[in-house]
Amino acid sequence: MKISVELTLMPLQDNYRNHIVNFITRLRNSSFHIEENALSTQVYGDYDEVMPFLNNELKQSFIESKAIIANMKIVKSDRSNYEPRF
């Protein structure tokens, strides 16, 4: 089953940038289709592969940070080719 995941990572500390860069770098080094914008990062792939990967990467980010928020939205389908029609 294909999924699309939108992630926003928000470290609650002064040196937040390094935590975000490290997280996105780990996502980029994966085999998944990754897209980024100024507010979030999207990950596209198979549910059974994406979810364990994200679980590990989010856990690593939580270990590396004193306080952090992760906001995640999951859609059941591959939305990587979505184009607005308006």
C-alpha cells in the first residue's frame, strides 16, 4: 500500500537548526522519494517500508533533542505527482 507522509519537525530549543538539518539529511539519504518545502518534508513510498524508517528517524531526533515536536500527516496513496487543478 502506497502512502504519502508530510512531516514537520520543531525542536524547542535555541540551536534548533542543526536538529532539522540532521533529520532532513537522514531522510534524503534514504531510498524513498523525498520532497521538501519551507514548512515541511514529504516522504512517499510503501507503508510497510516508510513507517518503520520514520519511526527510527523520529526516535533518533527525539534522543538528540531536549524538547521537540513532530507533526505528521499520512495519506493512503502516492500523492507525489499531485498538481492543483484550479
